Amino acid sequence: MSRPFANLPLFSPGSWPETSRIATILRKETVGGILLLIAATVALVWANSPWSDMYYEISDFTVGPESLHLNMPLSLWAADGLLAIFFFVVGLELKREFVAGDLRDPRRAALPVMAAIGGMLVPAAIFVAITLGAGDGATHGWAIPTATDIAFAVAILAVISSHLPLALRTFLLTLAVVDDLLAITVIAVFYTDEINLAYLGLALIPLALFALAVQRRIRAWWILIPLAVATWALLHQSGIHATIAGVALGLTVPVLRSDKAGGPDAGPGLAEHFEHRIRPFSAGFAVPVFAFFAAGVTVGGIDGFVNTLTDPVAIGIIAGLVVGKAVGITGASYLTAKVTRTGLSEGLRWLDVAAVALLGGIGFTVSLLIGELAFVGDETRIDHVKVGVLVGSIVSALLATIALRIRNRAHRELYERQTDDSDNDGIPDVYQHP
């Protein structure tokens, strides 16, 4: 883009150099993943320390206007409020992919779309098979191991991928976007108990006004933020999980530049512009704070940890994330390629896809959210869910790191052999990074 984002007004008043520099750092995928990991680690250590009571007191501290039925504990504000910001960014990504990205072309989208579907169905089937005889509504958590945490997954790939083909990152991003869409659908359909149609109807009014404003390219924060908050609050009251408001708002934002914008030097589309402004807050604050409140679980030492792993729910989550995601993503991709005769992108091998499929087993953010929705009121079961998600995500991350390092080494050797044959300053096209 020839016009820098800093020159485009949005939700922040001006940009001090220090603020701009911090925002730039927070846009880096590795930084978001690291902050997420730090927040989860602090919560886990604190919840298992002599000061664990203080952690739970902070988590249960209630704030908000009671007259509006928004008098909620901080942990719920993080899950329902801050995650709505994360899902707003997800909505922007979905809109961009469908309008101008890989999902616009059915042929190019077929492989990652089917990979995401396979990565949902197989973990769910494994979880149900393991928990079927457990009783106590254990199977209600079938969707917990179906989600992929894009922040962690892309951060690990970014750290390792010095020589991995750029197409591998594109495959992972597209898969993750579809995975998010499926997770959003699951939350809305399967984890919504009652819907208050009156509040749902009222929520459509500020949502429509927000859509009208962004379609007219209005960026004034004093117009957009109140409309977004009103949509969120009314949807929260309707019984539908409030994070859906973030997605709905994100999907209304136009991706392409207006014909009236003034030609090729007019800057990015509004969706890209919003994402550029909001992603630092989402990655640097909203998601880490949610992780801090969601990951804290008192394990109870080795005995408590072993006891937790005897719960079929925890076992089902771990097996679903570690085995189900890898098998589902790789298997669905391979079958789709064979049936549609769609080959992999240039430079990719099936071993690369299998390595990235292991990254899909990092569930964390959305898995923890679904776990809390699936077992509302059952604190013991929710604690077991947290342990299962943490163990499954860590094992998947370690296996993926090993596999990706092996593939990175193989591509580095291939890269060195192809250097002399390249026409791009000694770098083969498939390894060009933006």
C-alpha cells in the first residue's frame, strides 16, 4: 500500500511513535502466541501456588451495571466481552477470504475447506467414542477438540518456517479461517440453550446501523463503537453467546475499496484497515486476558493430575486434539485431492501437510471457551477440560515442532539445490516471503 495505515483515522486519536511501535510489534504472529503462552502459564502457576485463593477471587470479582443484567465476574467479561473483539477480527478475516482470498475460488478452497471439516469430524468422533459410556452428559463436550487456535499455530509456524514453502502458511491460514467459521456455527447452534427473540430482534437494529455506517465508509469511533457495544449487549441478553456479535459485526465490513476512494493510492479496504488497527489490541490484550482467566486450574499435584487423566472427558479431548486433528486434516486433504484431482500447491509435499495437521491439534482459546459452554455449572468437569486442552495442545505443539523442523531441514536442502536454477535473485519462487 502506498499510503501508510498511520495516516488513516480510526478508533485511536493520533499515533505517538511509542504507541505505533508497540502496535507494530503486537501485529507479529509470534508475539501474539508468546503473550498467550505467558498468560496461560502465569494463570496455571498462580492457581497451583499458595496464593491460589487470590487468583480465584480476582476471577470471580463481579463488575458491571446490574440494571442491564451485565453484572458479571471478570472471567465472564473476558469470555463474553474481550473474546468478542477477537471474533470481530475473525469475522474480518472470514469476509476478506470469501471476497478476495482463497475461499473465493472453489477449486483453490476445496483442499483447506475439506481439511477443516475433516479436522472437526474425526476429533468429535474420537471424543464421543471415548466418552459414550461415561454418562453425566460427558458427550456434550464433543466439540471441544474440534477447534484450532490460530494464534498459537501460526506463531509456531512463523518461528520454524525459515525455508518452508509460503503455500504451507497459506494452507494453514485458510484452514484456520474455515475452522473458526465451523466453531462459530457450532457455538451458535449446539451451545445456545434458549433464545429470547425480542432481544435478538432488537440486536439487529444496531447491527444494521453499523453495517450501513461501514458500507458508507464511516470510521468515526463515536458512531461505530456505541453501535457495536449495543449489538453485543443485546445479543448477550438474547441467549446467543455474545462472541457471535463480533463475527456478525466483522462480516458487515466491506473488503474492497470504494470506487469513490480515489484510485489505486487511496489505501486499503475498510476490513483490512480495521484489522490493522484492532488486531494489536486483540492479540496483545483481549486474548491473553481471556487465556489468563480460562487456563487457571488447580491440578492438585501429581495425584490430582493423574486423577484428572482418568476422566474420559480429559482423555477424549487429548486423543481428539493429538490424534483426531492430525488424522482428520491429513486424511480429508488426501481424499479431496484424489477425488477432485486437485494437486497440492507448488513446492508442497504430503509430509508438509501432515506436519501442519499436527499444529491443528493446538486447541486452546476456542476449545476452552467451548468447554465452559458445554459444562456450565460443573466446575470439576470444567477443570478436567482445562487440563485436557492444555495437555493435548502442548503435546500437539511439541510433535508439530519436531515434524516441521524435519520438513524445514528437507526444504532447506532443496532450496540450496534449486538456488542456481532460480530467476529471482537466487531465491526459488515457492520460498519467497512477503
